[in-house]
Amino acid sequence: MCNLYSMTKSREAAVAFTRAMVDRTGNQPPLPAIFPDQLAPVARVGADGKREILNMRWGFPPPPNGARPVTNIRNLNSSFWRTWMAPGQRCIVPATSFCEYTDARPKVAHWFALAPERPLFAFAGLWRPWRGVRGKEDGEHLLFAFLTTEANQLVEPIHAKAMPVMLTSADIDIWLEAPEAEARALAKPFAPGAMRIVLSGPREDMGEVGSPPPGGTLL
């Protein structure tokens, strides 16, 4: 389960990568450590048909009797997730790296990215409106979660169960706008040769090439 990722590029870079026509993120700073229930930039097709980028809170409402928000979506065949698979409810979540901890103890964080420079990619996500208390705020919220799939050969030795569904620029339009069957075909492991482990140890990824954060090792 991926419950930590980073987005360390500039707001302008995220807007360009998502090809958003409208930017509602304000003065969005780089985010070296994004945890569940935090706000993060997400791109979607707005009600006016224009692609927009805005901040949403990470985690769908928990299921009945559940205690924690749902951050990762695995079973798209469930009736619950099929409800949110319409094009208008799909979104992309810009990222520069994501973290998985080793299955075995001692637990060690490993950061995965496309390259040492941490170029942008996106998670395939779903979003929904929701009313309730989140982030100590009672009111209307926009919530997101992203898809996971089987781990590829790079991720599996660290975390065997799953990895996020990753998209590059060629897949963004398909995920946001294509019919459901075509979009669902993207829910597969990312090519292991097109990504690498870039850092191990710390709970943040500053996305810099050079000296790692204290206690970390660049790989």
C-alpha cells in the first residue's frame, strides 16, 4: 500500500505536465512528503469541460465500520468503485516519487521515481465530493484516491503486494477522457525498466540530485 509520495516540482511544471487550462492551486509549494488526509494537487476535467488542477484531500471516506480513509483503490470490479469510474470522476495525481517500505523488518523506506532527476508522472486516480469532518474542517471536501495494481519486478522485492498505477504524458488523456474499458486497460504494472529506486531511508524525498537528506542513501 502506498501511503506516502512526493511532488517536488514547481506549480508551473505541474500545470504544464497535466496540460491544465485552469490553475486553482494558488501558491502551491513543492511537497516532499504527502501523507493521507493532506491536501495535494490533482487534475481533472471540470464541469465546463476544461481541464483544471486544484487541491484535494487524499483519501475517500472509509467504508461502513472502517476507521481510516481509503487511499489506495485495488478492486475496480467492486460495485462501489464502478460508481466512480465515469470520466467525470477520474483524475490524475501529479507526483515525482513514491515510497514503499520493505515487507520484512527492519522497515526501510524506498523511494521510486522515473529517474534520479525525479521527472513528473501521475497516478491514475478517482475523486468525489464529500461532506463531513476532514483535516479538522467540517464542511464540503473534494477527496481523491489512486489505483494500485500488481507490483512489477522492481517494486516486488521491496513491497510484494502492490504498487500505484503510474501514468506518463501519453496516457493522461486516455485516463481522463476515454471510455471506461479503455481507461481500465491502463491499470497495470509500470514497466520496471522505465523507473528506479532513487533513495532509501528518509521519510521525505526532496527530489534533489546530490547529497541525500540526513540518514538517507541515494541509489
